[in-house]
Amino acid sequence: MKHYSVFVNSISVNKLTLGNDMSEVLAMRHTGLVVSDMDVCLRFYTEILGLKYAEPVLESGACLETVLKAPGVRVRTAKLGTEKGTGVLELLQFLSPYEDSRKESRSFCQHGLTHVAFTVQDVSRLKERIEKAGGSSLSEPVPTTDGKYLLLFCRDPEGNLLELVQFLN
């Protein structure tokens, strides 16, 4: 087995162990989340959830237009992660083309990506902070069947689904 260490925009991602040398995928780079208001979302993910980030950058040009098949595309991006570097969340705010495709609620059963999951220190305390910051909770925190974790699903201020998991002793 080989071990790989990957760095994405100065956010370290933990070493991954691959099952064999034939894998085409070396590491998971990031998960992209399209938002309508970068500033509101940056405040939420940094001040409420405590993620660290690099300053947003404006991306445009021929390369992006080609890979996205979107002439004139302009997008603000920000990469966020934890101090431990266990994952990267990329926020994307498309300035051009712009499409407000937010829905009041998205079902977990809909095809495609459903949520972003975070391991947290205190689910109950974070639930209160999320609700005060304009987010919402789908329920109260619930222990998992095996009793090892406390689990909560919630929404950020734009309605994106988040899973919060707390280890129980």
C-alpha cells in the first residue's frame, strides 16, 4: 500500500491509504458548494462552524470557460477546511452566468449530492449557534443506534444540508 499526502491551496488533507497501486484516484480534493452570497456563507462557515479559509479569488478565462462549457464564466471561490486538514469545502459564487436555483428545501432522496458532514465537539451548542445565525435544524440531536455518536441534520442560511456528528465517550 502507498501513502499519499496532498495539499490543496495550503489546506492539508490527511494521508490516504490506497488499497492497491492500480487506483486512478490519488486523493479526494474537495467538495464544491454553489452559494448565492459568498460573504454570508463565509461568515457562517467560519464564525459559526469555525472553518479556516483562504481569501476568495475571482476565477475566469479560457480554461474555466472550456472545462465548464460556459462562455464568459466568472466565479468567486473560497476553499475552507479544518485545522486538522481532514477535508476541503469549496464555496463557489457564480457571477456570470448567474442562476438563482435555490429551493426552499431539498430532500435527502433527490438524486445528486445531498449534504456535507462535519465531526464537531458539541452538537447541541452548535445547533443553537446555527439557528441564531439564520440556519435551521431538522430535529433535536439524536444518539445513533450503537450509542457511539450524537447526530444532527441542519441547514445553513442558504438551505444547504449539513450533517453534524459528535463522538460520545
